[in-house]
Amino acid sequence: MSISEDRVSHLAHRIQDRLWKDDLADFPDERRSLQCIKEAISSFFAVTGEVDAAVRRKLASYSQSKVPGSREYEILYQKFYQEEMARRKW
């Protein structure tokens, strides 16, 4: 899944503001903390995109193809997605 830099920046600012307002973190270097949050968000979306692609390839390789959107497909998708995320330790 791709997400625009503007959206990542918006989310990072919202997260940083919330952490500060709830007194969960103090940021001695706001610019650096914002960059770390942006990197974490980008990394998360990159991994979820890779996992999604891997799961879809796995489902497509089944001899009896599953119809996307069907209940069976969704159940298998969720199962494989969780397994792949656990394998990657996310």
C-alpha cells in the first residue's frame, strides 16, 4: 500500500501532538522525533504492502482458486496475513 508523503507527515504530526498533549513523551528535538515517527509510519505501510502481496500470491497459487471477496477467501486471507505478520515479527 502506498501512502503520500503529505499523509505520512499529517499522521506524524497528529501522533506527536497527541503524545505531547497526553504527557506521554517529551521531545527535546521535535524535528528528530517527527522524522522517527515518519520513518515508523512509512516502514509500517511498506511491510503491510509486502505482506498483502505475499498473501495474495499464496492465495492465487492454490489449485482450487478462491474468489476474492468470498467468505472462504477472506478467512484464508486473514489467516495467512496474520501468519505472515507473525513471521516478520510485526
